[in-house]
Amino acid sequence: MSSFKFTIDNIAALDVPASGRKEHHDTECPGLTVIVTHAGTKTFYRYGRIEGKPERVRIGEFPQWSVASARRQCRVLTGQISQGINPQAVKRQQRQERSVGELWEWFTKNCGGVERRKNWKKEVGVWTRLLSRWASKKIKSIERADFVELHTESLTGGPHAGDRLLGLVRAMWNQAIANRWAIYDPTHAIEFSKKVSRKRYLKADEIPVFFLHLFNLSRRPRDYLLLKILTGARSANVLGMRFTDVVWDESVWEIPGGDSKSKSAMRIILPPLAMHILRLRFTDYGNQQWVFPSKSSTGHYTCAKTAWNKVKTLSGLKNIRPHDLRRTLGTWQRKQGTPLETIGDSLGHSSQESTKVYAIGEESAVRESVERAIDAIFKAEEKNSENFFKLHLIGVWCACGRRLDITQ
């Protein structure tokens, strides 16, 4: 060991040892040392006793760290030690802290997946587009201002994009706090966007033109959209419908609890036309599991966006979405005087609050309500259709309609 006044020139001129390392002390700043290794690196340390034991606290390499900067940092460390703070323990704790990337891996394994989170695929997209830039950051280093900046950026994709980011970060940090990896939620006091309940449905004068273009589709998207409006079921349930879930002799579709939004098993009434469509599909695809089989990774039809956009564009209907077909059945039930609780039962609502946009009744009352509403929709078609449109319905609609008493 040697002691001398550190200067840039003196340190630059230090000899490199043939092996091992050599330590030098600064005469101007107590505790400041520089260690030269046989590889030629020169690193500043603060050397002294911490909690009764001699320890070195690394400051940084020369020349990235100047002599003046190293002296200032050495004095800071000495001050912390005098206050009972152990810089080495702080560093060890920081190294042990989890990063946001590690939190995401844990969250994906323990809380993620489509079986646990219904919007999981979209949340993976949120991570890829936005949150992944935090992957190397420590969880405890993320502050509210960091999230506000990211949330503001996400809003360029609309309020729903901001809500997805908010929901995912809040869920992740709830788990981090539970695991004691964080003590603060950066989304605190940030609210989801206020959603306006939609009331859009197919009106009487819109039904003919909608079905005109619906029947010009190929069979699979046509049958899918028909079953949506005839059952009022959610898109994911219709797309993933299994033949084994159909109780043929009761004209009922039983949706397992694991497949429903409410996580409760549901019984959906199948009117005659729906049963007719299902029997035709069973004749052609009954040797397979799915009502709408495909070559996708799930094994079933997953999206009818192209077909829907075609019907929407050609029909000229404004502001219409696939989910509005579900609302159409409920609204036409309401038009026939059906009680809200019966409508809620037919649509599989878990609470009466969900039904107020347009509780549980007897199944016979539900069936009567659904069939009465579909009859009203048929009458709207008859009243507003032209003869050429009716031709589209002869082989598909009227052939199994209740008015012709053909239900088998």
C-alpha cells in the first residue's frame, strides 16, 4: 500500500501490477482509496469500518470518476455511516429488489392466462407496447408521475386503452404489495374512464336490410350471427359452442360455469330456428367437438370481424356492434312486455343491474318470452321487406319457422 495526494496525473501514472491488485490511499480525503488490478482497471473505494468491521464501498472507476467527484462521494458515504446507515446493506437490499420484468413473469405465471383474466390477450399487448419499457426498473422506483406519463400516452388509443393499462398495472401492483415487493401503488387515485351504457339495437325498419346482407354471407359467419341474435348469447360463448352442451330434447344450451362471464353455469333457451341451424350443423360437423370448427389454435371459429364489417357497410347501419345483437333480443323482449328479471334470465345476467339497460324467472316463462320476441322480429321483417328479400329466407328461415309448424 502507498499513500499520496490523488491527482489525475498521479493516478494515470500508477503502475499496473503483474498479478493481483495494489491499493493506494489518498492523503487529502480520509478513507478514499484506489485499487489497481493486473487487468489495468483503477477503481475508487471508500475504505473504513462499518458497524465495527473494515469494509470497502465501491465508488466507481477512474477516469469516468474524477478525483474531485470520488472525494465528494467518499465524504457522503462517511456522513451516512456516521448516521448509522450501512451503504453496503443498502446496496445489497437494492440488488435483491424485484424488477418490473420479474413482477410481470410472476404475474403471468400466477395470475395471468385466459382462464384467469378474460382480457388476457389484450393485457399481453399492453405489456408489449407500453409496460415492457419498465422491465429493468425496480418496482419500488416506479412513482405516480411515471404511471401518469405512461397512462397519458396510452390514451392516444382511446379511453379503453387507458383503462386496460390502468387495470393491468393496478392488478400487478396489488400482487407486488401483497408479496412485499412494493409499498405503494402508482395508480392510486387514478380513475377509470366513465363509460356510457349503450342502448343500440336493431329497430323494426333496420331488420330487413340487416338480414338481407346477413344472408349474403357464407354459411359459417351467417349461422354464427343468426345464433347470436336468436339466443342473445355473448360472442365468445357462441364461437366456443360445443355440440355436447346442447340438450337436444329440451332445446336448451347449457354453458359451463368456466365458460360464462359470471363464472356460473347458464341455461340458454334455443328457439326453433336456432335448433334447426344446430341440427344442420350437427349433420355436417357432428363428428367434431365444436359447432363452428376451424383450423385456429383453439380449434373453433374465433372472429367474424370481416363478415360483420361487410354486413355493416352494405346495410348502411350506423354505430352498430356485434354485442348489439344481444341487446336486440333483450329489447324486443321488453317491447313485448317481458319483466326485467325474465329478460335477465334469458340473457344470463348475474345481476338485475345489468338488465336495466333494456331476478330470475321460470324457464317456461323465459322460453315464451324469447319466442315471442323472435316472432315480433319476424313480423318486422314481413312488414318492411320486399319480395326479393323474402326469397333469401325461404330455405333458411321460413323452412323452420314456428309459423309453418316445422320444428324438427
